[in-house]
Amino acid sequence: MDYIRKVSERTLWGSGRVELWDFAQANQNQEARIEAVATVASICYGKPPKDAKKLVERLWTESGGLPSSAFEFIRDGRTPGIEDSLRNSPDLPTYPADSVEELARRHREEIATFRLKVPIFVARQVMRHRRFSYQELSRRYTDDERVPLDSWLPKDDEVGAAAANLFQLAYAMEERIYRLLRGLNVRAEIARAVLGTGLYTEFWMMGDREAWANYFALRLDRHAQREHRELAQAMRDLLVEHQPEFVLKAP
């Protein structure tokens, strides 16, 4: 990719993953916008697009002239809020005259972007924070061959060996029933109903400084669920290490 890149990543709970991404050049020109939007939108399908430009054009068309949610990931540091994203402001200009260094500085001071792999029960808590832009893997558009089913497991020392075995049994039953339904030609968007909230999902998450400050204040609090605290801490640690311009006070 020419305009956006993965900065660093950390693993959680074995299969979980936290990736910090740099979208500083995503609004530099039209080519950059296409790359950013297509990269974000393609998570729905579980694979990179064959033709990024055609995918972006189709998203514009399907939305009736208003950009789809993937366009919320095009922002500029001058107006970093979700309400001023390309989705909500279709006339948002690019800034080709600005140097790459200036774009990067402005963006990294005001906006942070992650790609996450977490269990659905954590993802739904994350998405209660509505000041962020999200784009999520959809098992309506993909299946377990393209994106294998993968489920979160608690640690044995947390719930006990007997309970951990029950988690594994439940997941095995869910997966077996899902595959039986698919074998009966039940559409993926219907068959997914038997899969529980322990299943891992993947999604993009972008927010401005104020949105992240509120998120960390709430989710690093000792009253938050432990798994969500672990996720929030991993994200904050990556920001402190790799995006120090994005100053955040500890809650």
C-alpha cells in the first residue's frame, strides 16, 4: 500500500489482535482516498478487493450518492471529528498542497486508527462508544472457508478446567451446526445466527482525541470488564509507544 500502513501490533488472549494503523495520508489525493476506503471496506468480505477503484465506485452508487460508512475513515486533522468525515461532508477537500510531513503531523496529533480482532462480546461493548467510525467483518458476505471460525477461550485458572471444557464443547457444537446448515444450502447470513458472542470478529476503529480520551477513561476504569480493560490498555500502550503526538492523559 502506498498511503496507509500498519504501524505495530500486539496479541491478546491467544488469537486476539490489536493493530495500530497510520491513515495520515488517506486524504492527500483521490488515489489515497480510494486506497483507504477500499482497505477499510474490504474487511466486510474477508479479503482484499480485486479492483479498489470499482469497489469504491460501487459503494458510492449503492449509498444513493451518500458515502457508505467506510468513507468515515477519510478525515483531516483540521476537522478531525466524525461529523466532518467524508461520509458526512461529501465536499471535504483533499490537501495535495500540504507536505506529507504536515499531513502526518496534523493527523497523528488528532486522530488514531486501529484494526482489532476481539470476541463479539467485547466488540459490542466497544461499539457502544458512538463517536468512533467502525467497519466490521460481515459473515453475511463471507464464510468459514475464507475466514475460519475462531472463538475466544477463558483461561483455565480463571474459570476452572471443567468450565473451560464446557466453553470448548459449546463452540464445537456451534461450529458443527453452522457447517451442517451451510451444507443444506442455508445462506451464510442466516446460518450465522447459531454462532455465539464468543466468536472472534474483526473491525476498524477510528476516533479523534476527545473520543479516545472518553473511551480510555471509561474502559481503563477498574469497574470495566477485565477483557475490555486488557484491550484498552493494549491500544493505549501502542499509542504511547508509536504515536506520542497523540497526547492522552491517564484516567
